[in-house]
Amino acid sequence: MRRPFLLLKSVDMNERTWTEVDAYVAERLAPRDADLEAAQLAAADAGLPAISVSPLQGKMLSLLATMTGARRILEIGTLGGYSTLWLAWALPIGGHILTLEADPKHAEVARANFRRAGLEAAIELRLGRALDTLPKLAAENPQPFDLFFIDANKDDIPDYFQWALKLGRKGSVIVVDNVVRGGNILDAGSADANVRGVRRFYDMLAKEPRVSATAIQTVGLKGYDGFALAVIV
Ligand code: SAH
Ligand code: DHB
Ligand code: MG
């Protein structure tokens, strides 16, 4: 008799298994792309932290952009532009990504990565703290954004989410990275500003009638974490 799947290997499921499964699936489903690989090399060479989305997470962002037919995307937290490039894969002709980054060195690496990929016209990077940039952006009365990827400092997630509500429209999708953080979010008394930010975000989501939302836990290359997904209703 076949053993129930849940019992199978339940003892040795660990981070190594998650990483190997990530590699196995990525080999098959995450297309290899010279620009994406060059972007990661350039980021590593420049000493940027290795905290970008994984290839399969990048593919998911790209799929979400396709599924929503996103033409205008706002990303908060660029790093070397790896997630930005994945999102750009899904853009239709004339589509646009605005990505916000506070660190000039990260911005420089990202801009070079966009240039190498020939995407300078489709991607605009604004340098500065996102909470300084967002009010200026709103003052320009931009067309609503279709998709948001919130992936900068975690203590300001609640504010970034509020800006997404302002800059979105009915049907816009908001993706928020790193909302599980190894389970640390369970600690109600945490002194960690990131954990507190994520917890405030969940409380905000729970009370927010303008969105319908979920959060999905993930394991893989990046350990144990998760992302939240919301749609403006
Ligand atoms: N989205 C990227 C990873 C972003 S890492 C990817 O998956 O490839 C988080 C980034 O947010 C870092 O580059 C960091 O410098 C930036 N950041 C941190 N605080 C910020 C702030 N207040 N405003 C804008 N960017 C910020
Ligand atoms: C960190 C930030 C991220 O955006 C991420 O995906 C993983 C880790 C961090 O600041 O540690
Ligand atoms: Mg992240």
C-alpha cells in the first residue's frame, strides 16, 4: 500500500529539501535569461545583499502581471532590479514600471541592469526614501497602477499599503513580500521593527474593507517566509 503523502519524508523535510525542490522546479519552469543572470551577477559583484526574490518567485510576479493584464506597475524596493526585470517580462508594449529605491548604490546597479536589458524606456527608477517619493508621485495625479510589489523596509509596510490603496483602482493587485519572516511574526511582543511593521499590516488588512486579501507561507531558496496578496474591491 502507498504511504500517505503527508507521512512520506515528513521527518527529513528541511531547508536542504526545500532548496533542492526549488532548484528542481526552477530548472523546469523558470526560464533562464541572460539579462536576469547578468543582473544577479552585477548585484553580487557590487556587494548588494542577496535578498532578491528567487527565480520562481520572480516568475510568479511575472505571471501575476500577465494575469492582471498590468500595464502600469509600482514597485517599492528595487535592490538590483531583479524582481523589476521579472515584472518587465510581462509588460505589454507601452507598459511601464516605476520602481522606488532609497540606496544610491543599489539604484546605480539597478539602472545598469535595466540598460543592459534594453528596458530603460519601460522602467523608471526614482531614488529616495519611498515615503518621500510617494507623496510627490501622488501629487502628479498619475494614472492608477494595476499592480504593486511592496518589498522595501518592512517597518513601513502599513504606510506603503495605504499609498497603494491611494494609487490603485478597483481591481488593482497588491503583493507584499516577507510577511512571515521565519514565523517571527507570531511574537506579539517583538522589539524588531520589521516584525512589528508586518503585524500592524495584518491588523490593517483585517479591518480594511477596500481589499480582499490572503497570505501564503513559502519555503525554498529563501528559507521560510511568505507573501500577502490583496485585490482592491
Ligand atoms: N525587490 C527586490 C528586492 C528588494 S530588497 C528584488 O526582489 O529583486 C529591499 C530594497 O529596499 C533594498 O534595496 C533597500 O535599499 C530598499 N529600501 C529600504 N528602505 C527603503 C525606503 N525607505 N525607501 C525605498 N527603498 C528602500
Ligand atoms: C530581507 C528583505 C527582503 O525583501 C527579503 O526578501 C528577504 C530579506 C531582509 O531585509 O532581511
Ligand atoms: Mg523581499
